[in-house]
Amino acid sequence: MRALLYALPLLLATAATADETTGTILAFDRVDRVIVLEDKTVWQFDEKTELAPDLVAGDTVRIIYTGAADSGIGPIASILRADG
């Protein structure tokens, strides 16, 4: 029981959290499931990602993903056109 109490803060610190970013699409490859934003960040998504159907280069998007702390990012939940 004591070990569990000591491990609890560590488990809570590594829990995944929802996060988001916005940016303008520089390049979009729907076949390879990759979006590159103008800041040169590359976002690879999978078939589970909610995706606006008609995104093109120049669109501003809002990307919602699961943050994984020091491990980077987890799955991308959605890539949708940002309210402008």
C-alpha cells in the first residue's frame, strides 16, 4: 500500500492531457496523412482523426491532440478549420 502512495504522484505526472495548437497549412498529403504547417511542424494523423473534408494549403487549422508530457504527443483527435 505504501508503495502505491509513493507511486501515485509519478502516475499523475505522466498522465496524458488534451492540448491544442493552431497554424496555417503549408502542405497537406491526405494519402500519407501528413500536414505541414507554415512554422514547419509536421503533424501525422491516422484514420481515427476527425478531419475537415476540404482542407487545403493556406487554411488555418486547429489541431487537438493528446499531450504525453516529456514523451511528445499522442494521438491527434481532430484537425479542423479554425474559426476565423
